[in-house]
Amino acid sequence: MSADMDPRRSGADDRLLPTATPRRDDGVMNGLRWCSAGGPSIVLLLWGGCASPNPMDEAATGTGGTTAAPVTSSSSSSGVDSPPGSGVTSRADTGATTSVGDSTGGGDTTADSTGVSRQWIHKSLVIAVDGLHAQAFQDAATPALDSVIGGTWADGYGGAVATDAFVLTDAASVSGPNHWAIMTGAVARQHGVQSNGETGQGDADAFPHYLSLLERSDPSLESAYLVTWSPDLDIPCEADYLKDGEDDSNTERAVQILAGTFEDAAGDLGSAWVAGGDPDAIFIFLDNVDGAGHANGFGASFPEYMAAVELADERIGNMLDALVARPTFAEENWQVVVTTDHGGTAGGTHGGDTLEELTVPFIIGSRTVESGPLPAGADDAGTKIVDVVPSVLDHMGVEIPAALTGLSRALGAP
């Protein structure tokens, strides 16, 4: 991230200063605007877990609209009140100028980042780069991520960033519990995973994978789950296509899926991607940045680590290029989310509770995102990785389970 991309810095510690933040009173979240989604389409790209490359991987086979009523919830950050399905957040259309879409197809009329009212088909791409150190991200040359933050990767887009969002604080800063958090929106005391060894033991009945929620809301979705850490396949996911691969092969899979040229009849767990499929949802996890951190140290002072960060950014750029090249791109509103599961120390470790391990980047962009800094800090209003799922569901017009404590960042800066 180049220095001129950082919208507000404190000077003293080179971190973003928070702007006005949403207020939470007795479970009611105020100050966040909501725009619904039309035809549900989402891509989540997530990089990695703490594991060595999979030697069995084969090459890819081919290769701000109108403010709505406040979001209410019966849960608070102090405990679990009800699992998804037993209660959902409620939203009311204000009836002004926004035509609220549903999760069954079509589009919705919202204002883009320039204030022009248009009808879009909502789609989403979420990218997580495993082990992305917050300060290293700020110091690295990352033109693709900068373009998402600045809204310059495509005309009509806005972007927002928190350079020091938080991972889970009720579990170790390792992949297992934090992957669950990114995929389900649940904190550790909810999903039940405290370590990498427990990755297959989380409560997916109470806290389903967000791709599963999207599929349940509209079974016609075409979704893919691309991972690079094998235990992620132990997290139940109802996507149409599942694949455990490597950074390069999964990037190529995602690029070709977005281009409509991918086909694979032999996905993992009996899944397949049919030639010509139009992607609605993709989850992809890439790992090389984390591997470079373990081998050399996490942080901007380690050239090998910084090179891995910049290679990840290049792969993100390939994804963005594939989005813009889609023949239907002008009709679509792509939500792009980028985050990670933990940072790391100069000694090449993570799992502790230092800020180097707990603070990470969180980036979001779309045609309807308001540009600027996202709230910082570990309090209820601060940006966290559990905000991924509410943000995606909000963008897609799917109700957010009431038990989730994260906040939607679908409209960007408050």
C-alpha cells in the first residue's frame, strides 16, 4: 500500500484515525446505511492457512443509495443469544428512491459512488491473504490493493480501508479459528474452534459457512470454494465446486471461472464446475505470504516476505482484470473484500496477542461503497474480520443472522 493511498494517518504510529463510528445501544446498530442486493453473485478469494504447499495439487483443468432503517439484533458482543435460523436481523425499506432487491435474481436500483442512480446485478469477490502483516501491507508496493482502496480499478467504484482491523481476540491468532470467523462471521466462543487442530470440529449447524447461507437463499447460485489449506475442506460448505489447490493454480482457476472458460468435472468432495458457468460465489484461500512469514519473519524489514506480499497483490490484480474483462461487467456491482486471518512477529511466529499478530488490513470496494477510512479499534464499532460475512450478505440482499456480532461495511466509510 503506497503512502498516498492511506486516507487518514495519525502520524505518531502511522495508523488510520477513526472517523465517526456507528453507535450500538442495546443491540441496535445506528449510523450504517444499507442497500439491498439483486441477483446474488459473490466471489470470495481467501489466501492460505498455516501449512506447507500441497504436493498433490494438479494444474488447473482450465485454467450509496437510500438510507434504510437501522439493523437490529437480539445478540450482543458479550454472548450468544441464538444461532442463525432462529433469528435474523430485520431491515425495512425506507421507500424513498431505493428499489430493494431480493435474493432470487435481477438487480436493484442504487446510487453508485458518484451519486448516479442505476440498476445493478450485485456480485462479490472476497480475497484473504493468509498472514498479511498490517504494517508490511502499508509499506509494500501493492498497486492492485491500492486501486481497490482508491476506487480506481474500475470506473464508478469507491473503496474503504481499515489498516488495523482486528482478528479474533477470544482465540489464538492462528488459522483455524480465524478462518471460521471469516467464513461464518462467528467469534470463537460461538463456532467453538480454538486451534488449528479443531478446524473440523466447529459448529456449522449453528453458524453455517456464508456460501451455504447464500446457496440456501437461492439454490440457483453458482458458487466455488477454493482453498490452499486442506483443513478448510473440513469446514462444511455447500458451494457447487470445492478445490484444495495452490496459490498459482487457484488464482488461475478463479480467473478462468470469472472469464467463463473454466471446467473441472473432478473437484473435491464430489463437486464439479461446468463449462460456461457464470460465477455467483467463489471462496479462494491462498497461502504463500504466510509461508514466507514463517520462513523469514513477518514484517516490512524482511525482503522475502515483502516479495510474497507483492506477488499476492499481482495475483489480486489478475482477478480484478478478469472482472473488468467480463462482458457483463457494466451491468454488475462487484463487492471486493480483502482481509486476512492474522499477522505475525519478526521471529516468524503467530498465535499470541500482540498487535503485530492481532491487527490486519480490511479493504472493501464496490460501486456503492463510500470512500474513506473504516473505523479502527477493538471496541464494538471497530472493524474486524467478522465483518466480512455481514458485509457480503448485506450487499447480496440476504438477511444477516441475528447471532453474528460483526457489522456490515457494505457501504464503506461511515
